[in-house]
Amino acid sequence: MTPVARIAAVIELTALIDNRRGGLPADAVVQTYVRDRRYIGSKDRRAITDMVFAVIRHQARASWWASTCGLEASARARVLVWLALERDPALALLAEASPNGPAPLSAAEQAALAALVPQTWTHSDMPEASALECPPWAEARLRAAYGDDFGPQMAGYLAPAPVDVRVNTLKTDAATARQALASHGIDSTPGQHCPSALRLTGRPALHQTETYRDGLVEIQDEGSQILAALCQPKPGEQVVDFCAGAGGKSLALAAAMAGRGRVVACDVNARRLDRAAERLRRAGAHNVERRVFTSERDPWVKRHKRGFDLVLTDVPCTGSGTWRRNPDSRWDRELSTLEELADLQRRILASASRLVKPGGRLVYATCGLFRQENEDQVEQFLASKPAFQLVPPKEVWSSVLTGPSPTDSGYLRLTPKDHGTDGFFVAILRRRGDVQQSPPPSQQM
């Protein structure tokens, strides 16, 4: 493809993402687009995809510059602004019509882009929220959550996330996994906090390597690995991953248990659990069972009341902590979505707590940034469930993770700025009482 043909594809894709239906994430829109156009080669696919996501990462800033220069903040205008501020030489080719290229620049567009020549992505007149790509519905709540640290914390979500993997200790160790990755030309460094974490250099084609296909490593942000470690799963325990999704944390729990004991991976979405089956097989996690729930109050929960040592509830949330990985999701949410999720989170936490035996742990987690889905949820739960008490992460950290605990509070908030991870919230709760008071759960599923 010619440079102008690539730009035409980026403009078309950006418009499709703006107008998508059915809530499809941007990466799914891009994958469908390139799959349906077989003439797009692998190098072109990579270049188009990278440019589309770069434009998305600059959506608020590009919209502000377009409006400031007298253009409608359309998909085309945002792409043109991105090309101008990135000093892309292909922009000069758009002055005239080209085969397979977009419509040539109008006089208004040429004037606007000329005005951008001396500019950079930020400007003293640009609102701070636009400079930080913070959506309007989220700004007030994130300012309340971060206070004076709002700007630095939000800046941490602007750059693309690195690629982290978890070493599958059911099959190998970190040193051997690093050597195996290096044999494929993939460089890695140890994680900052988690002994099982490796951070890869660049964005290698990991899925095409034997190291990945043989289940020696699994893609997982170090923050997610920290969450699993703080659960303190032990060999022989009975464990529930209440909102397992595609099974990433179930795999981490099973590995920490050395394959001994039992992990029940539950979710209301059968398709997500089906995707977990191949991951479990590849990892050799034979002590993980999958169970589809009808709802958070599935009858199975009542039948297994107070039968588990550990229940992890990584609940559905805004996903705002993953904005580095999914920049389009910043613009998909509304305040009403946060309120709806908060109600679901309360129901899930209350139902899941029934499974915890006396002395057992209930871990509540989100990859969201808002107090309404984090501290507020836990505080309301503790006020209504006096049988549970909060366990400060500091009491657990040194036994499962490296370095000093990053927090002295009752909760753990991980952020790109402070910890180099996605945004996560973790609260560890324990049911009061003697663990010996409750019999083990039935093996009949």
C-alpha cells in the first residue's frame, strides 16, 4: 500500500470506531477491517493499526487542536492533526488527489494544518483534562480520587503499556523462561515486585513462539500478578475465582498452589470460560474446574456456603485502569455505566462472601480507578457484614512479593506512575472465626 492509501484506511477505521455499534472494542473493529481486505499485507496491517491507536491515544488533544484551528473534530480532522503534529512527511502527499488515497486537502484544512507547524501536542490554553485525555464524565471523580496528584497520575495512562508475562511455575522457573524467550530473540527483565513476572522488550510476536505455545509463559500484567499473589493461595486449599473471565487469574492461583488443591473458575459468560479451557490445558493447570453461573446468586453458591479457603472477586468494573492498553474505552463509558456497575459489584461481593469459610479470605479487586467501585464498595460491605475484617496488604506483601509494601493503608492501589502496572485496586478481607469449624466443600459439582 502507498502511504496515502494507508492514511485513507486509518481515516476510514477511525470513523468506524467513532460510529461502531454493539460495543465492539477498537481492536476488534480493526481486526475485522483488515481481515476483510486481503490485499492489506502484514507490514501495512501493522502500520495502519499502530496509526489508528496512536490517533485514539490523542483523541482529546487532536479534537481540541482541530476545533482551535477551525475544523470540525471529525475522524478525518483528528487524523490530519495527528499527522501534522507528528511531522509525518506523508501529509504533504495529501495536497492533491491520489489513487486509493483520501480526498485531497481543502483550503480550510491546508490553512489549519499550516497553523499547526510550530505547535506541539500541548498548549497553555488547552484544558488539563484534554491534555491528559481524561473524559468529561470521569474528571471530577478522578480529581476526587487523586487530589493534587491527578495530573501526574493521569499522565501515566497516556503511553502504551509494556508487555508483561507470568512465568508458569507449573512447568518452569523464571531463569529458564528468560533463556527460552532469548532463544526466540525476545529480551526480558524481571518484574519489579512479582517473582513470576517478566517484562518484555518491545512488542514481540510472542504467540508464535514455542515458549508460549508450550505454556511456559502467559501474558499477564504485573499488576494482575500482584493481585493473585496477595490472595496467598496455598497448595491443597479450596479456591473460587468468582469472576474468572478467560481464566488469567485462575491460572496464576493454580500455579501458586503447585497444582494441588482445587480452583473453581466461575463466570456468567460461557464463551469467556470456553476460551479459558485452552489456556488451562496449555498451562497444565489440571486442578482448575470451570463453572458457568446463571447470575451472581447462582444456586451453586448457596449449596457451597462457607466451604472455601479463598474467594477472589475481580468484579466487572469501568476498566479505567487499563486505559493504557485500551485507549478507546475512555470514550465508551458514561457516568450511568459507573452507577450500574457499582450496583452489580455490591451484589457480587455479597453473594461471593457466602462461600468463605471461617478464617478464610475474600479478596475484592477491580481494574477501575473510582472510589465508587473501590473503597466505597468495601466500606459498605464491611458495615453490613461484621463477620469480615480488613487485612492491610502490608501484612501479606513480604511473604509473597519482593521489596517493601508500597502502602501502609488498608487497601492497595496500583498505578502506572507509582508501580509501572495497570491501575488496580485490591482489598483483602478475612472472615472471623476458626477455619476448622467448617467442613470441606463437596467434590460433587
